[in-house]
Amino acid sequence: MYRPSAEHSEALQQAVQGDASITFAHDGKSAKELIRDATAVMGNRFFLQSLPYAKHLRWMQSNSVGVDVILQAREQLRGITLTRAKGVYDAEMADHALALILALTRQLHWIRDEQLDRKWLRRTLPYMSGVKAMILGWGGVGQGIARRLRSFDVRVCAVRRSHVGDPCPDEEGFIIIGPDRWREQLPETGLLIMALPFTQETDGLVGAPELSKLPPHALVVNVGRGETLDQDALLSCLRCKALRGAALDVLDLEPPPPEDPVWDEPRLIITPHVARSKEEPPFRWEPLFVENLRRYVSGEPLLNVVDLDKGY
Ligand SMILES: NC(=O)c1ccc[n+]([C@@H]2O[C@H](COP(=O)([O-])OP(=O)(O)OC[C@H]3O[C@@H](n4cnc5c(N)ncnc54)[C@H](OP(=O)(O)O)[C@@H]3O)[C@@H](O)[C@H]2O)c1
């Protein structure tokens, strides 16, 4: 359910080695017709609207990393394998998170505003070395951010759902904390970074109780999903200077309506969901699609299978 280049189309054909036919849906109408007999669908574009017409579907390959939108059809997807584009954008997303962290730390958002007012105001600025950072979400994005932060001498700990027991270092020396213990560390956290999927468990995971435990010099950055952070609570903390700053690439409402206070809050930087930025063909997920199609046809385990109940 996307428009492939000639080269990519050829690579898909080679992956199935004549064992299957591949058809391309270019609009919603053709998607609804073609999905009736399809065993597999690749690409999100017309998927949700055509899914009710599927009769033989066994596999869906999404071009998204986060599949919360597709999982709106969770019950219809039971018995169908869902795979996603995990890993494809880790480096770009980690770069964007670092750009936000550095901009907030060195107050570039305020300095740029002053530049436009022709003001030259020298001041004392914080720096990264020695800061204690906590990353919520230890997928490829969180790990990419951690490795970059380490080169700035930031002390990094990370939170993952599956960790049980006491916090302990992983093989790279990052301290890993489980979902029941991370809140204890918030009073010492100068930088809270969120790279979580939106699931039933992460919905509003960081709210007023968590934000109020952070020290007043703390910074908060979210590149995962807007729903995992209570945006109103964050804005309240920023307004009363209970936090030094925040940067959000993902918001409750995208785009925010004109009257939304996120546009005007001086301590907040927002970017328009560009940690994974728009791309033109060839799409970076094309090699993953080809590899997973090859695996599907030859009966090998697929890459990046989503656990429908966990939600990622
Ligand atoms: N801003 C953008 O442009 C953009 C673009 C693409 C994706 N995203 C978002 O980025 C998210 C992260 O992607 P990724 O590939 O790095 O993630 P991922 O591989 O899906 O990993 C998710 C991480 O979150 C942890 N986690 C899940 N539920 C949790 C909970 N309740 N408490 C604590 N930790 C929890 C998981 O723990 P375990 O390791 O124990 O499973 C895992 O470490 C995606 O889900 C997507 O929503 C944003």
C-alpha cells in the first residue's frame, strides 16, 4: 500500500522468487478490492480503512516505528502477524533528541529570540558534563540517545518495562531500572528523556506526581509519543519555574490548535514531529520490507514482530 520505485519493486519480486504475486494499491478504493485476497500487506497508507475487507490476511508490515494507530484495530488483528519499522530511524531520532537537549541546555531558544531583537546579552550557561540523565524507553532510540549523551560526560540511567529487581548495569555500563523503581531516582535527575511507545501502560506515565519530583533545574525532552506525558502538568511546572525547560517533538494534538499554550511558553521548544523527518522515495524501510518478505516466503521468523497485547 505505497508507490514503489522500479528498483524496489524489482527487489520485492526477487524476494518472492515467483512464489507469490505482488499487487500495488494506489488509493483507498483499490486497497479495499485488493486486500480481499491478500495474504500480506506492506505499508500503512490505506490499511485501516481496507482491513475490514480482508479475508485471508496473515501478515501486515507497517512502515511505522510506533504502531499505536494501527493497534486501534487490535481486535481485528488477532491472528495476523504485525511487524513494524523498528530500528530504521534510530540514528536520526537520537540526533534530534540531542539537538533539543543541547538547545535547551545552552538556552539557544532564548538567545535566538534575543538575536531577532538585536540584543547581545552575555550570561552564565549550564553545560552537560556531570548531569544525571534518565531515559524512559530503552529501545533503539533510547539507546542511541544514551550513547550520544555519554560522549558529553552525562551519567545515564534508563528505564525498561522488562527489567526486574534492583537497578544494574547492562553490558555497556548504562544503569537499567525497572518500571517500579525509576520514580525514586527523579529527585537526582537533571535531564528526563522520553522515548516510549504509546500503550495502555505508558498512557500518562509521566504526570504531575513525577514532574514534581524533578529538581527545578531539570529539563524534560519527549521524542516518543505525546500521550505518555501529561502536557498540562508540564506546562504548569514550566510556568511556575518548577522546571527549567522542556522540548517536545510529540504533542497531545498534532498540530496544536492556534490557542494552545504550547505555542507561547518561553521555556518550551516544540518541533513538529520531525525526530523522524519526512522522506522521499527511496524510503529507508525498503530493505527491511524486502528482507521480511523474503523471510515470509521462505517460512523464516520475521523481524520486528509486534506483541499486540504489549502494544510495541
Ligand atoms: N518523534 C518521532 O518522529 C517518532 C518517530 C518514530 C517513533 N517514535 C516513537 O518512539 C518510540 C520508541 O521507539 P523505539 O524503536 O526506540 O522503541 P522500542 O524498540 O519499541 O522500545 C520501547 C522501549 O520502551 C520500554 N517500555 C515500554 N513500555 C514501558 C513501560 N510501561 N515502562 C517502562 N518502559 C517501557 C520497552 O521496554 P522493554 O525493553 O523491556 O521491552 C522498550 O525498552 C516508538 O514507540 C514511537 O512511538 C517517534
